[in-house]
Amino acid sequence: MPILSPIGRRHWKTRMLVGMMYALLAVGAVTMVYPFLLMLAGSTKSAVDTADQQVIPEFLTDETALYRKHVEGLFNESLSQMRWAYDSDAATFQKVEPPGRGSPLVLEWQAFLKSGNLPSYTFDLGYLAAPQSRGVIPSGLRDFKNRMERAHGDDIARLNGAMGTTFVGWNAFFVLPRNGLERRVRGGDRAFDRAVTDFVRTQPVESLYYFSAEGFYKNAFLKNQYTRDLAGFNRAHGTAYRAWSEIHLAQRLPDPAKSSVLERDDWERFVRGILSLVWIRADDSATPAYHDFLKAKYHDISILNSRYGTSFPSFEQAPFPSQPPASGVALSDWESFLQGWRDPGTGTLHLLPAEALSLDTVDFRFRDWLQTKYGSLEALNRHLKSSIYNQHSTISSWLDIRPPQQEFHYQAFKSQIQGLRREFVTRNFLTVGDYIFRHGRALVNTALYCGLSVLCALIFNPLAAYALSRYRPRSTYKLLLFLMLTMAFPPMVTQIPIFLMLRQFHLLNTFAALVLPGLANGYTIFLLKGFFDSLPKELYECAQLDGAGEFRLFWQISMRLSTPILAVTALGAFTGAYTNFMMALLLCQDERMWTIMPWLYQLQSTSGQGVVFASLILASIPTLLVFVLCQKVIMRGIVVPVEK
């Protein structure tokens, strides 16, 4: 019989009451769904959009937001590398804007990349690291990791032995992006570094970024020396530049007739002490000064030969390297000669002449390639004006040409928008999945623990409740009171005695340690007893007349008629075991016995917001599936006892 009769529902007060109830239910639903949607949106975040609080991530609807995430990933979340490559003043990745219009040099740049055969130290791969997002495995790193797994049979120890690395596991596998411009950063020469280089060379040029020495010179050196105020730079140098784009890094020491003394000094200080050695070259005119330097430092040619592993008959026979040696003492001496080495005995300064220095960078190689292809600026300008971009401005100097990396990357971005959205939506989840599946027995341990917990809960709790319900001992209510009192003590109070007891029995780091503390539950026994009490006693009497034993009464009557409450019991046991973190970590400190929750906690402690949210969502899926699949039985377990 319904609470409200059909006639009573027609009254306006009743309708208002029902409407208010539905409104309150709707508000309650919103307060539950909205935070979940925020968490779902947060699982797609990287460092660039961490502060956004939108139910629908902006990059799914706005191409500019997606472009910023792409640029962040392309430069491995290094704002400095992006500034240097694009010659940009963007304060953060959130301030990066798409280029206004296409550059007519994009096609030339693409042709140059495909035919130039640039050395491996001139570029690096995007989506190889995410130091700001923390814990994320970008697409480039995933591909390289899969390649290493296939090459070494999924054996991390074998990889370490072959590559000279010390990874503790595949979950700790990482690659450090190269910083190919700063002197203080030196490249590695391990087998692993060579493997990374070989992998990067196989990637499409659209996924690479190229180091720009000119962008580095302006953004990391000049603007740090003279601030970003161009007027201050002009005052210091006695120049009249109208924009930073008019300032260029010269290939050789600037001509004194066309530049100030301070500009020449800036160039020399930058080349001698700041720029990476791989970009620096020296003419043979410095050979006599180099020989004098070697004589002053080693005095005896036999000492130099022992250090260099050579057999030169004299210092004059030692060839002067026009570019820095690969490694060793020779490289150290070349750098000392470049920066200036003072003889401790005579006080003489031995210095590579500035006039002999030159630069061999990507910027100059691109300009030289264009000059070789077109012969003159006039021919290049004629070609650009007839291009599909309808370029109207005229290039007045070869130095005005810079590699159009931003425009090239933007064109590639426009052709892969859907793929990028799919990558950003899924990569945090892929990171969590990779972390869990790479931890040996995490899934197996969790499945066994949950299965044993549910099995024990469905055996021991019903047996205890059946005994109290069927035989009704005199102390029944005292026992029930004792069982209910166990709920008065939080789990934290019992952790220490449980740990000491299990340690005394030598059960730590076993499944018994996980299952035994929750073998029986006072509240569950109380619920089951109440349900068993509601079953008709006539059923038991009839079964006994037919010769049924006590076990048959328990199994075929009590258990068969108690399916709803048993489903609730099983769900509670599963949820308690699946979400158990503190006791699982305390009782099983051996990582081989860890379940999913300790591993996820460790992952979350070293990860950013996106990975944390993704791990929470993935961790909630099993309990959600269990509830969805068993909701009818569970609801019967909740409703039927109330009706009775």
C-alpha cells in the first residue's frame, strides 16, 4: 500500500511536498556528480592546466588550449627550451599563442631537415619527459620504453647490464632530455645514451625540436645581462635597435666597424664561457698559439703523449683540432685553451684568439643551405613572394632568417589534433596502468586477498549468526552487546596489538596476516542474526521432520533464503579488503606481498595531480562494477529486512 493515495497526490500541498523532495534529491545528485566530473577532468591535466577547474577540460573544445598543452609536451615541459627555440618571451606555457600566420620558410625548413643530415646533438625528441607534471609517462617515453623491453626480453636486470644503467625496475625507467646549449651540461657516452640517440633519429621531424644558439644568446644571456628592457640594452651598447628581433648572434667575432666594443665583448664572453662546446669551431690560424699552450702546460712531449695516448715526436707535430675533441684530456685542454689558461710559472695567459673562433649552429646551417640553394637574397625574396603564403616583407639580411620552428610545429599540430586530444585524455591512465602491471603480483595479491576475505566472511559470520539465532543461548544479548562494542574502537587502536600478535605467530608478510584480523565482524554477525531470526521457524521444523541434519538446515534453508543479506556481507568484505591500505602496508612490508592500494599510495606520493586523479578513478572501477552487477541483490538485502 503506497504512503500517499492517488487522491491525496492531487492536492497542491502534496504536490509541493513531492516536488521539494525531488528537488532535494536532484541537488544531492549534483553535489555527488559535480565533484566526480571535476576529478574526471583533473585526470587529463598536465602542468599547464593544473589550475583550471572546469567540468569539461578546455583542451577538448579550444584549439589554443590544446596547442599550449602540445607545446608543453613537445619541449618536455621545459619553458627555457621553448623560449630559446622559438625566440619567445612567453612567461609561462599558458601565455604561448599560436603563430599569427604561416611563414613562407616553413617548406624550406622542412626540406632542409630532410636533406641536411644534422648531427644528433642539434635536436631532441618531444614527449620524452614530464618533470613538472610529475610521474607522467609521455608518448615518446612509452615508445622508447617498449623498444627497450622488446630488445631485452622485458628483463630490467638485463637492460642494466647491457646499457650501464641502474634502474631498480621498469616503473623507475626514465630518460633525461638533453640540454644541448649550456656549457655546464655535458652529454653522456653510455650505451644507454647511444640507444636514446638512435631512437630519436628514427622519429619524424615533426616530433623533434632543434636547439637555437641565437635564441639562447638573446634569451638566456643578453636579457639576463641587460634585463628584457630593450632601451636599457641600447643605452649600454650605444645602439638604436627597435626590437629584440633585430639583434642576432654573429657567426664570427663582430666587425669593429659595425658593432660596439661591448657587443664584441658580449659575443666573446658568450662563446668562451656560456655556449656548449659542440657548436664552437676554430681556424687553423690558432695552431701556433695552441702549440705554445701545450708546451707551457706539459713541457715534455712524452707527458702529453702519455696523457693523450699518442706518439707525437714534438709539440709542433700535434694537430690543432678545429672542433672540440669528443672526450678525455684533449677535450679538457681544448676548453682550457678556449677560456684562457694562465701558466703558473710565468703568469703568461694562453688564449685561443677570438678572431679564430666561429660558430656552427643550426641557425647558420639553415642560412648557408638557403644561400647555396638560391645564391642571393634577391632570388630568395622573389621565391618567397611567389609562395602560397604571399609574403610581402623583404628579407634584407641573411641574419634576419631564423628557423621557423614554431610555424612548422604549428602546421604539424593542426594535422594531429584528434590524436593529441586522445593522448592527453588517456596518458595519465596509461601511466597508472603501466605502474600497476609493472609491480609483479599487485593484481594477483589483490585478487587473492579479496577472494579470501569474501569467502571467509560468507563462512564464519553466517555460522556465528546461525548459532546465536537457532540455539539462543542465555548470554545471547551479552554476546551481541560485546559484538557491537567492537564497533566503538577505531581500527587504529587495534593495529598495534594485531601486529604484535601476528608477529608472535610468524605470520607477517602472508595472506593469513591480511585475512585473519577481519575473519569475523561483529556488526555483520548482528545483521545476519536479525535476518535469520526473521525466517519462519516452521521451515526448520518441516525439514527436521524430513530428516534434515543441522548442516542441511544451515546451508539449504538459512543460506538459500538469505541471499540478499549475504550479498551485502560479501560487498562489505570485498570493499574492506580492496580498500585496505594501512593494515596491508603494516602487516605486509615486503613489496612482493603488497596489494594495489600500497602501490597506488606510493605512486601518488611521487606524482602530479593528473596521475593522482587517474589512479583514484581506476581504483574505484572494481567496486563500481561489483555494485552495478549485484545491485538488485544488494537492494533486496537492504529493503527486505526493513519491510519485515
